[in-house]
Amino acid sequence: NGGVALTGSHQLRFRLYTAATGGDLRWEENHGAVSIDDGLVHVGLGAITPLTITVLSGAPLWVEVELDGVAMSPRLPLRSVPYAVRAGDAGQLGGLQSFEFARAVHEHDAAYVNAGGDTMTGHLHAAGGARLGEIAIGAAVHGALGWPYETIQLHPAHNLRFAFGAEQRMMLGSDGRLQMAQTNGDCPTGWFCNGHFWDLTVASILYSGLAQRSDRRLKEDIRPAEGGLSKVRALEPVTFAWKRRTDPAERHYGFIAQDVRNVVPELVDATADGTLAVETTAMIPILAQAVKELDAQNAQLRAELAELRRRVPASSASPPVSQASRTVLAGLILLLGAGAIVALLAHRRS
């Protein structure tokens, strides 16, 4: 244009050849009327006619630009630069199908990540396993918190559940309760329960109060306890020291689970590794029954003793004394009396 930069709308066409002059035509794309500003134009090669692997592979290529029907000279060599050349949709990559890695209408779509803001929409999937929703880490999304860091905040209406496969193993409820190893809480109406457990294994417990649920409404097939005294007779209380202990001299009172199992097997449970445990609180009803049986025996003995006393008259309460015994007794009295008189006379003489 006589050395003057073009400005305005002009027709542009691009071609790829295998040589600087002549050569084979490998690709062509017509952009039609394009706006040019002070000699600068912005177009994307391959936006209309895709640049396929067949076009780009093989021999070096030269770009020919046609402006308003006139091919400009010379052709420009197509060189490798650190930018993408708008590759076409890949069918496979490393043996994987496109739906496994490419952008498509599935969970890997860009709509699942809001790169322009501080929040994310939808769900973020990591390696097909991690799925986060309504969780804030280090930020108070669901209400003000006093701990800005090292905090995981959940939606106030949701619970935190830990499941292995389809089995729930632990649940932390939004109301503060904790359930472990079971899915249905059995807290009665009106009770305050912040934990639900089937079994809890600990080394020691310090507590100010312990209450065991015993409401008749929670029980069925209720029967009287029997044989308390015979069971107590068979139990063997022992003193012992734990094999793993901090104080070598410390001793404890208790029972041996194997011995208790031989007497009252209902009081003994086994853990997964076969270790036995005794439900010592369940011994209280057995002890109470034993005391009742002893009380009944004592009452029976008292009744028998009262009956014996009733049958024996008061006049014959003392055993009868024989004539010989009476004679001996009289002689002893006489001897004692004579001795006393002699002693008295000797005293007067002195």
C-alpha cells in the first residue's frame, strides 16, 4: 500500500505449502473480510478448517497469505514455538478414550470449577474418590467462627458420616451426638444422649456418676433370678497384677473370666481376638439374690428356734439334778463353811 499500513476491512486467505516456492498445497483456510488496524490483524489458523495431524506432520511447512486476492511474497516458514497450534479433539491419549480425560459434557467439564472466583460450584472429584460438598476449611462459610484456621466447617443441617463401602461405621451429627459401629440411635425420648456405642474398650474410666438404663419399657421376657447363693459360692474372688502395668507393686481385686464363664456364662463376652471380658455390674443382681436367699434361710432358722423355745416349759428349762449330785453339792457347801469358821477363829486368836 505504498508503504502505508493498511486499516479497514480486507479479504484474507491462508495456505500451507511444503516448500518456500511451489511445493504441495497441504491446507487452505478462507477468513473472508477481516478487520485490519494499522497493519495488524488477529486470526486463529485452524478455526475454520481444522489443522489435523496429517496436515502438520511430515515435511516443513510454509504459510502463504493472500490479501484481497493477491498472494503475498515470500511465504513464511511455519516454526515450532512454545504455544499450542489448536490441536483437534483427540480420540485417544495413551490408550485412554476421550471421555476419560478431554473436556466433554461430564463431571470433568470446566463448569465444575469457578476459576474466576473464590468459591466452587458443583462437585470437585479427585481420582474418582473424593467428593466435597458444603465443607469449608479455614473459612466460616456457614456462620461466624472463632477459629479461622485449622477448622473444618460443615453445613449446619448435615451430618458427617464415615462409611466403608455401603456400611456406615461412624456418624457425627449436627446436634453433637456421636454414633459408632451402629446406624440407629436408641436414646429414649427425653433423655440427653451425646454418644451411641455398642461396645467401648478403654483402659480405665474416672467418673462421678454412672447410670444404667433399666426401664421396664425397654425390656421383655423378664424372669426372676434364681440360684444366687449357689453362684456366689462357686465364684472365686482373686487378687492379681496386670502384666502390663506402670506400678509393679499395684494389685487389684476381681475375677478370672474363664472361671466366671464356668459359673455364669452370660456374664462373659469375647472380643474379636478372643480376649474375655466380665460384665461385673451384672453380678449385682446375683449378689442381691444371694442376700435374699440368706435372709430367707435366716428367717427359717429363727422360726425353728422360736418353735423349740415354745415347746420347752420354763420350769424345766434347766436340766434335772440327780440325788448323788445333790449329796456332793451339800458336802462341798459344808466343807467350805467349816473352812470359813476355822479361818475366822484363827484370825481372832491372832
